[in-house]
Amino acid sequence: MLRYRLIFGFLMSLALAGSLYADAHWSGVSAPVAPNWLRDVFGIVALAGMPVVLVVSALVVLGTVELNRLVRSAGMSPLLLWPALVNLVLVAIPFVAGNGPEASRESLVLADMRATIVCLAAGILGVGFFVMRRRKTDGASAAIASSLLLILYLGLLGQFLVRIRMFGPPGATWLLLYFLATVKFCDIGAYFTGMALGRHKMIEWLSPKKTLEGLAGGVAASVIVAVGTPWLVERYAAEASILRGLFPVPMKAIAFGLLMALVGQFGDLVESLFKRDAKAKDSANAIPAFGGVLDILDSPLWAAPVAWWLLIS
């Protein structure tokens, strides 16, 4: 099991780093110009962040399918196609707004927020409409509530991953990688520390394998990544590098690492609630030794809005 975790964890890290590098290379100093049909239909003038939005879109759709399956196993009957469509639109909104006609950053962010509110309102109305079309009242409230959960959990929270990339300073792709590394290193630190030193259960009724010692090791790992990355950049990056000044100063980096670890672990526990309710060990079997996409997304999804607040807004 450990061997598979290490192998697939390494491969997924390479894939993630490769997609973010592709995005940084793709966008460069001047983002590629959008084709005329995108300009005419959506008002997009550039394609900055395209690799990121494609990867996040795929993960969000797969996560929607997995969460739908979990919720159904718990006895509810949520919609699938409508939440998946709404989630795709939600993830695309920051990409479209961020690549809009040249304007102030404030106006682009405002356009992003307005479109998000409209999309959420349409999503809620659509959920009511499509559940009503089933022509049955049994379980209708649970169907509406669980369908909205799919939208809020995957679409709204997932949107912040794209928002960090689209509305950050030049080099924001590396901020996104910094955020993801800080969050996921908590999982790695907690796993190995818990295996070596774990004695005191954290929340045994919910996640029997998690220990307080593992949590402490995970928090330490996140703080090390959060503080160590800016230190390495300032020490070794070229004077003209776009990375200089991009990351938080030491005290803010400590707070960032601490919050990413704690909020990320909270997200992991929330997903455990879903799995326990559905009597499932993992959200799916898509990734050997890891489970499903939700088992990878759980901590970044909850931590992304906090990262946006600390790094960008």
C-alpha cells in the first residue's frame, strides 16, 4: 500500500507540476490571443490560464460524479447532469472574466463576482425545476439539498482554484502551485508522522487512523513548505525573476502554512463524513491506493477560498 501511495503520489505530482509549468510557459509575458469566435461569443481576448482551467474542469466533473455516487449510496437521489453543467460554468467564469477586454483589475473581479452570483441563482432555480420534473414528492427535499451540495462543494469551492490563477499578480501560476504544495504536504507529513509516532486518536468515530501526532507532523510540514519556498526563491532566484516578491513574507508565510494545514485537514474530515454516511472506504477506485478524485481534492477545495483571501484579495 505504501509503495503504491509513493508511486502514484509522485506521478500525480509530476502531472500537476507539468500542467502548471505548461500554463506558465503558455501564458508567458503576453497571453495567447483568443480566436475570433471566442471574442464574439464570450468577449474573451486572451487565453491565459487555459491549461489550469482545463485540468480543474476535468477534476470538478469527475468529483461531481463521485460525490453524486456517494450521496446516492447514503439514500438520497441528487441530480447529476445539471450540477455537473453548473459546476463547469462556475469554474469557467474566472477564466472568462480574467481574459476579458483590457480593464482595471477591480472591474474584472467585479465581473467575475456578478457572473458567479447569476450562475448560482440559475443553478438553484434549475435544481428546483429538474427535481419537480420527476413528478414525485418522496425525497424531494433531500434531492434538492444534495444537488445543491454538489454545486456548492465542487463548483463554488473549485472556482477559487482558477480564481487564484486568473486574478493574482504576474506569475500567479506559481502561487497556485505554492498553495497546492503547502496543503498537500500536510497530508504527507501527517501520514508519515502518524505511522511513526501516532498514539492519540484525533476523532476516532470519524477517522480512526488520524492521530494528534500525525496532525502536528502535517502542520509542521505545511509550515516548512510555506516558509521554505519564499526563502529559497529569495536566496537562489535571479534578480530579474518574476518569482521574487511573489510569495508571502516570513510571518505571513507561517500563518499561511498553519491555516492551509488546519483548513485542509478539516476538508479531509468533511469528506470522511460523506464516506462514512455512504458506508464507503474511499470516494471511488479511480486512483490506486488513493481512492477517487474527491480523496485528492478534499483538502484543496476547502483551503482554496482561504488561500485566495491571504494571497490575492
